[in-house]
Amino acid sequence: MSEAAARPATPSEGRPDRPELLLSLEPLLREWLPRQRWFAGKGRPISELTLDAVTELRPRSSLLHLLIRAHQPPADEGPGDCYQLLIGVSDALAPHLAPAAIGHITRGPLAGRTAYEALLDPRQTAVLLERLRTPGTLGALRFQLAPSASVPGGLTPRPLAAEQSNSSVVYGDSLIVKVFRRVLPGTNPDLELPLALAREGCDRVPAPVAWYETADGETTLGLLQPYLAGAADGWDLALDHLTKQQEFADEARELGRATAEVHTALARALPTVTHTRAQTEQLAATMTRRLETTAQQVPALLPYVPALRTAFEALADLATEGSTWQAQRIHGDLHLGQCLRDPSGFWRLIDFEGEPSRPLAERRMPHPPHRDIAGMLRSFDYAARTHRPWNPAWSEACRAAYCVGYAEVSGRDPRTDPVLLRAYETNKAIYEALYEARHRPDWLPVPLAALARLAAA
């Protein structure tokens, strides 16, 4: 690493002129941003792009880190959504980087060069790893190492091809960096919770090795963690069992145990609260509003609204009668795809970011563990529905085994709170219906089938 990378930067170092740079990149980014999987404002035109920060990670602006804000109607008067970009700039783009191209720059200080997605270029992602190896500040960025951690150099980078709400790069077979795309002020729970679990000695979650943030420390931008080489994704593993007509109940039971271990450790590491009557009634009201709002956007949901509303009314009724529940920090978006089984058969949980579309403050709020449990129960149903013919018995066996495994560690079977569990499962299926309607219409029948079942209950 160069001396400049290892020491704090001077005020002008690492910071190209914002207006001139925006002049070069804005026309290209207006077209490119809406096509990205992680862009949150799909279907609305970009009225303006503004730069919050720019840092030069390599000389001659050949690697730029941008925090760029997209302003879109109808809320143009608001701050807009802030996105993190790593942009490579080249005189001539190599043929293997053609899929990464953003466009040819025709104006401003970078005119005549080509901009491209740097996270698809191993040379550029190697620079990011070098920055993470040494703590310090460069321009608008600050890089940090976990206590007693070290990052080896010279690891070969490769981007993960799977589309997701963030971008990840694997280094060798030992480390993986996640670059958060839509960024919000505050500590991202995907950093906060694994750090807390590491302090508790919980080995169900890979401990952070390094991370980077804005120079003021207010916004988490990226996270470096161990890469679990050879681990099987829980979703793929479940589908493989279905294809082979094999039961998955034993794995589901172990997943329940893993989930309970993580919940127990989080309850030790971070404050817990008791949901009072007012809080539970507010939760039920929020769920009801989500139902009614989603039904307006997903008309296929409308016939089920009256029956589904009773799930939330029953929860409010219990609160009125004096029922309370313990709330704590949880995963926030738990499903089979967030679970990895290593070659020894040990399950780990990953991706503690929560639902990326929700405000960060909401994702950091404590909830009853039933919210995570409901997410996993929905995931078993999703897996079963992808198989033809549909095998409801497979899903029910997994759901029951998962709850049994959870009870073996926590001492409490989540099914002993049927009203709370039904409310959370209904709320999750409503969220799924909106997501599928927007992004994967062919999948919409999966949550609709679950909502029909929950309505009948």
C-alpha cells in the first residue's frame, strides 16, 4: 500500500472537484442507475443528481468512490436516496469488462474516457481490499479493523454474480466484502449485530474483520467478513432436497436451534424491552396500514383484506387484555437464503441488514423474536411452492421441526403464541406480495396462496 493510503489524507487529497466531476458523469448515471437491481426508485424519473462526497481511490480519477444522491418526483423537495458507487474510468475499456460499461464520457474533465462499474474489475476491487487492510482516513472515507484482526494481501478478487440489494466481492476463499448500495445515516445492523455477537462468543454468525464508513463515522458503507468456502446456501439445499423428494425436517430443526442461539446471544449483548399495551396496539395498527396500502397496489389481495385484518385485531385485543411480549434485537429479514451450512453440517446466519427497503431506524428497533421465526416459516412455504407438484406436507414438517429446534435451545416453543405468530406471518406475506408484484410478478401466487390460508384461519 502507498504511504498516502496508510496515513490520514489532507483536506484536498482524495477529493476531486464535485461540480466538474458531476458534469462528466451525470448524463451516464441518469441512464445507468435505474437499471441496477439495487436502485430503489424504479419507475420514477431522476430529476437531479447531486454529489454528497467523492474520493479518489486511485490516481488520475481512475477509481472514484461516490456518494451520489438521486432526486425523484413526487418528493423532489426531500433529500433523495443516497447511493454508493465505485466507478472506474479508463481510456480504453478491456473487452472482458464490456458488461461493466456505464458509458463513454463526452463532457467535463473526464471527456473522452469510459466509465464502468469498478466492482466487476479485479484490479479495482484489489484496491478496495488494500484500503481495508490498513485503518485510516482517505478523503470522505474511514477504514477500520476489528480488534486483533488482520487482513492478508494478494487475495484474488471475484464478484458474486447473484443479483441482490447490495454488491459483494469474494477474496480468495477466505474473505468477502459487502458494499452497501443505498446508504442511510447510522450504523448498519449488518455491522452492529455481528460485532455484538462476536463479543458474546456466538459462532453462529461470521465476525466482522474490517469495515469502512464515512469519515465522520455516521454512515456504514461496507463490511469485510470471513467467507465460508464450501458452505451450502439454505435455499439451494432445501430445493435440492425437494427435487430428490427428501425430507428436510432434520435440517430445519438444526436451523431452529441456530436461530435460538443467535436470539439468546443478542438478548444478552443488547438491551431488551417489554412491549406494552400501547406498543403492541401501535404494532397492530402499523401492520393493518401495510395491509390496506398494499391491497391498493396489489389488487389481487383485496378479497382477503377483511379476513386478514382480523389477525392484527386479535393481536390488539390481546394487548388490551394485558398481554405483553419481550422485544429484542433480531435478524430482521430471516429466510433460508440468509443461512449457510458448512461442510461439517453447522448452520450459520448471515446478512443482518434487515429489510433494505425499510428506514434504518426501524430496522434497528427491538421486536419479539417471532418476527424472525415467521420469516423462516414463510421461507419453508416458498421452497415447497417452487416444486411441482406442490408438497404442503414437506413445508408443514419443516415448520414444525424448526419450532421444535428453537424450543430446545430457548425453552419456549414459538407456537405457544399463535396470535403473535399469525400476525407476524401475515405481515410478512403481505410484504412478499408487494415485493413480488413489483419485481417478480410470476412469483406473486406464492404469497397470495399463503394469504388465502391465513385469511381462512
